[in-house]
Amino acid sequence: MRVGSGEIMFRQTIFAVAAGLSVLMLLYTLPSHAETLRLNGSMHWVILAATPDPDIAIGVARSYGGLTQGAQVFQARNGSYTVVTGPISARTISDAKAQITKWDPLPDDAYLSSGSEFERKIWSFSSPVLASGNYKAGAATSIRYQDIRVDLSVAPHGDMSVPVVNVWEGDKAAFSFVGSDEYAMPSAVLSANIVWLDKTSSKPQIVITTFTGGAHCCVKTILIGKPPSNTWQLAKGEDLDGGGYGLEDVDGDGNAELINSDNHFLYAFSSYADSFSPIRISKFVDGGLIDVTDRPAMQHRLVQHANQLEYAARRQPDLWHSNGFLAGWVASKILVEQGDQAWSRMTMSYTAISDLGPETCANGGAVEGCPPDLVRKIPFPTALLKLLKELRYTPLPNVTDRPGSAASTPADYNAARTAFESMPLETRYQFQMLLGVAGYWPAVSNDNFGRRLFEAIQSFQTDNHLPVTGSPTQETQGILAQAASPLLQQWGLKEISHPAAASRLWVPAGIGLSQIPTKSGYSFASSSGIAISFDYYPGSNLTASYDSLLRYAGQYQIVYKVKKSRFFALNFLDNNRNTYARYEAALGGLIGFTISWQADSPLHGERLSTVMSDLFRANVELLQERVPPSALVGATTSASANPPPAPSVEPPPAPQQAVSPAPPEGNDPAESLTGDTGSGFFVTPSGQLVTNEHVVHECKTIAVQFHNVTLPANLIARDPANDLAVLDTHNPGMTAVSMRESARLGEGIAVFGFPLNGILSSGGNFTLGNVTATSGLGDDSRHLQISAPVQPGNSGGPLLDLSGNVVGIVQAKFNAIRMASVTNDIAENINFAIKSEIITSFLKSNGISYSVGDQSNLLKPEDLADRAKGFTALVVCLK
């Protein structure tokens, strides 16, 4: 298949065209018990791909939107995720291929399956559109939903026509739109969708698309809605290529988002047919569109799109050499924070000589009118980086150490590398730290030489009127030591040993630090505004602590972040205050430091934090005895640092406390979360979870761990009197429980939860019992008494009937020891749960919807336990 035809097909599977090919919504659902994935006779599923990653599977499935039956994702019993189409009546894969449209041919390794290996369906295409229709030439078309009617027609406009849209509420004319010149169409292509884009409005919205003609452009979109002001209004979408907007409920909140290809990438580096693009996601809010692509709830959709592009390249390997593909792929990977890896691969495979792509004029003038012999092609990496900057795709990939990025000859670079690598190792470290102090090297020291270091040396040499060789010459080293010395003298770095761990940290004692012992080590503060924390957390998990600190930093501007197997580092900016943290996995836990400073401080906290990080890494990770560079006695500031320190004209700020990572709340199943823990269960597919109020009482941070993934959670509703709370994980695609009221005396029940976290199984604990009383202590009618064993940590977990419906929430374990002190007997299995009637009343009062179940299908205990695993989570409270 040719690249061009493949991209046209690919783009058509993503976006709804004017004829209404598809509008897609992401669904993660467990099948009903009536649904079976196992087929009989000649009926088979066609297996297209399998992977251990659900987002890869969904990305692959999206690639097959052109198949007659589309594609779905099933989870197999071995845990893998399988992309299928069908079912289809076929005995061989050849028979199946003959029946399936050739528009999107099947992979060569496709095969048939009866479905016996599948456990559940997790994803399929579904439309959020309530009603839709297309204008039919010569006759008006009407689309209806409840009391809304949309009439589509056209009016003559010279030798073309313009769209006419009339909206009715019942028999009352509500809104009318007649297109102006910009909507003139050579042929009438007009469609409408009625869909919920914003449920705060009294009526669903109407999405009108028109095609104004041209090879690929343009689809114009207008959005008609009735906001709370109760007056129908019109808003315009972007003018897009032939794909227009797609409609999906990405975050599962019941409102469809609008998804479009970023048209800036079309024609930028290749033809239209050979151009691939990242996607942008918008919400309809207050009568207009806002871009929400960078919101966390959209991340899974961006990951799926990146996987979809990569699957296209696996099927067509020559795409890895197509600049039109690489541009869209790199941008898509930046959106999922994998830009560095993508950029590295791009530099190894892009096409250097191409007839397409941006140009410049060698005389500095405009390309238009430039003499042909002076027109130059801009190198693809340079042009792509420029486009990414202009469109604000962040974080930009680190490109300074890529081959070809230096503006010097290869001979200069090779000579500089030889000179650097002939220096003693300690001298190399000292040289790089001096560059850092002077403001030219924002990284820890390396043993080896690279382009990035080469360019840093060149920058210093340029600013100090030295020969620009990129080589660490003796003259360069001398001037550099002179430039760095004033700041080194101000810092007065001093080595401090941690009181509880064999680790050392260099701190700026020269700025008048006060040292204060803390539970985890030391904190330091000074009137300069610099605050430092030196901490050791035995038993802590690196990944969990990184996730915790990243969630905290997420409310501010993240400047830099990196996580490796042995350490993490994070830098974020809160208004004018900068914070940097580095923590290493060592000594049976986590040890590291946090430093914060005023961003405009003349002490240059950004340089100080780099030097501290460099020396700390050497001590803990590399096990090296390293010291900072020494300041030259009597050094002056005649040499140029970058930028030169500015005099302080403001009174120094008061000392502030550095932010340290919270104790771990890990997503590693082999590690236990610290802090108070309980259980909870999801009541909505969008990720809202019910638990006990006492589980989350006075928490500073709340996290929910579900299937080895840790999710940040917000407390959105609480009822201390009835000990109930609702958390929101903002994580769509969850399996929600079904509620059932009025559990009966003697009825069989089950409890699932995460008791004694860190001691019992991290996969959850399942126990059976009965309803032993329909009221609690003192005949409290809000409670059930149950015999199912529970332990600390079961609080907030579901109490289930034998059909898997929630009939209560576990609340309390009877204090058998206290009772024994009174009765001289041990009371066993006397436990209590809050009735489901109290839960549903609480949910209703807070506007939270829930599903209602029945007892039509009794489950075996093992099936009941599996069902409970699908909606029960561990809740962690950090105080």
C-alpha cells in the first residue's frame, strides 16, 4: 500500500466526515452476564493484534475504523489485550478476508478464534450522537431528538449555494442561520448532529458541518446551543481539512469532546496525503470552544493516537523515512511526554533531501521573489523544531546534543572531544561544575564529551572574547574559574552528613544557613530566601514518592522532570519561587534533598541546585568522593558569567520551608502504601468512588490504588454523620457498581477490600458471611450486622449480595477485646455495614448518578470475587 493512500485511509478512520462516517466515544465496560464472547459453529472472531498494553490495543483498534464491523478490544484470560473484528461466519482466514472490505486490508498474520480465550470486552466504538442527518440535494432534511427539530436546506448564492439551518422547539421557531459568503458551496454538502457537548445547558447542542469545496479543504463547523441564559446562540469552530471534527466523550463525563487533526502539520513537510498530524481536543464551555488537550483526563486518548501512528508505521515501515509522518509522530509523542525518545529516532531516519518542506532565501529576504539560485531548503529537524516552538508543543525535545546541531565543523568537535577526554577525570568534573556555576551548564557532570557540552563551552568562549573552539583550553579554564569564583565565595559550600544515613550533602553555609533537626534529617533556612531539606525515608518507594511529588507540583509550572530506575529529579515554579528536588533509591529507602529559592535571587539557586545535585549524585549513586571547585582568592568579576549577577534591590524574603516528597503511596504491588488506608468502590464510570468519611478524614493528600495504578483523588462530598464520602479520581472508563436496597435477614453476603495493607495480600481480600441483623448497635436502623470477617482496612469497601450488587458499605469491626473485658467472653464476627439506602440517599443529594441492580443472576464465589476486583480500590490518606 502506498503511503499516500494509507494516510488518507488513516485520517478517515479518525475523524467524522460530512457524510457522517463515524463519531467515536471511548468506553471501558465489563460485559453483562448475558453477553458471551465465545462463539459456536462457523462463527469466529478475526484476531488482528494482541499486546499487554490496553492503550496500544485501543490505538490499533482505532486504525481499523474502515472495517465493516469496526474493531473491538477484548481482554484474554492470560491478561493480554486482543484487537478483534467480527464475528463473521468463516471457516478459514482466507474466507474471512474475502468477506471484509478491502478498504482497510487485514494484517498478514490475522487469524480466527472462537473466543474461548476471552474474558471480557474493554473497548469498542460507540457514538455520543443523539440524532444525525445529511442534507439531500433538492429537498430539505429534518433531524429530530425529543422536542428539538433541525431543518437543513440551502439557498442560492450566485452560482453557488449557502446553508440554511432552522432550529425548532416543538412547534416554536427557536433559531435560524443563513450562511454568508464564507459558507458558499459549489455543491450542497451539509450535515447535522445533535449531541450533548455541555450538559449545563437546558438542551443538547447542534453541530453543523458544511464543505465549501476544494481538494481537501474546507469543512466549516458551527455549534448551536442553548446556554443557561435560555437563548439559542451560535459559535464557530476552526476551519479544518476534509476530516473536520470527530466527537468522542473522552473523559467519560457525559459531554462529548471535539477532536481534530492539527492542520498546521498538513503540507508542512510533505503532500496532504503523506502528512500525519497530532490531534487536538476541545470542550464546548460557556458557548465556545476551549482547548483541553493538555488536561490529564485527555492523556489516555493522546497515548492511543500516538500508538495508532506507530501501528501505521509497523504496517508501512517506509513511514519511518517520511518527513510528513515523522513530524506528526514527534509532536504526538511530545503530547505524551516522550518527545526526547521520538526526536532521537527521527534524527536517525528522516529524509535529508526532499522536494517538499520550508525554504529560506540566502540573501535574508522573503522566499517569494527570491532568486532561484538563492533558495535553500531548511533542514527538516530545524524546521520541525521551529514549528513545534511556534505551536507551543511542550516540553520541547532536548536537541542540543544531536549530531549536526553545532554550528561548527566536525574537525572542531573532534579536536575538542580529544582535548576533553585527555583531561584527568576529576578535572573534567571540576570543569563542568565551574561551567554550571557560571551559568553555562545546567546538568550534572559527565565522564564523556558531547555536543551539548561542546556548545556550552563555545557559548562561554564567545561571551568572554576567547577563541571559539569548543575545547577546554588552559586559557578557557583559567577565565572560567575567575568567572565562577564570586558566586562560589558567596555560597561557601560545606559538607553535611545526614544524622541517620551514611550520606552527605554540600550546602551553602556561606549565606547564613540555620540548621534545624527534623524527623527525616535536617532543614536549613536563611534570610536570603533559600530553604533546603535533607531527608531520609527508610522503606520508601522511589516511584510512589515521585508520583506523589509530581501530583503536588502539577498545580504549578513544571520546569523539568526526570525519573530513572535509581533516582528522580523535579523542578517546578510557583509564581516567583523555584523548587528543585532530587532523591535516590539507596540505603533501603529514599534519600535526597529539596531546595527552594526566589527565581530572581542573585544567589542563583538554579546553579546552586545543579552543583548540589552533581555532588550528591556522586556521593550516593556513584560512590565517589567529590568536592566542589575552589574559589580563586581575590577573584574579580571581569570574566563574564551568564547572566551576570544583579544587585539586590528588594529586602530579602523571609525564610521559607522547602517542600519534600510525601511518604510513599506507591503503585508497586510489592510495596505497601504508607499512611492510613481503607477501601472504596467506584459508583460512576468517570471515576467517582464511595468510601467511609473516617477513612479520608483530615487528609492532606488522598490517593486511590486500582490494579497497580495510583490515581490522585479529590474529596468532593462528605457526610460525617453517616460516615460517607465520595472521591473523584477523574479517571474515565471505570467499572461502576450496581446498587440494591433492602438486604434481608439471613441473606448471604460477601465483603471485598484491602485490610491490613502491607501485611495481607495486596490483591485484595474476599470473605463470605450472612446478614445477622438488619440493625446495628442500639437498633441503629442505618446499619446491618454481618458475620463476614473484616479487618482494619476493610472500611469503605463494598458489602455485596450474591449477584454482585452493593447492599452496603463496610464500616466497623466490633471491639472484641473491649467486650471481653466486660463479659469475660470473646465475641466473634460481629461487624457492621451502612445500608445501601443510606448510600443512595447520599449520592442523590450530591447529584451523583448510580446504577440499580437485581438478583436475577447468582454468582459462584470465585466469580463474585472477580467482579468485586473490577470496582474496588485501595484508598490512602496522607496526613
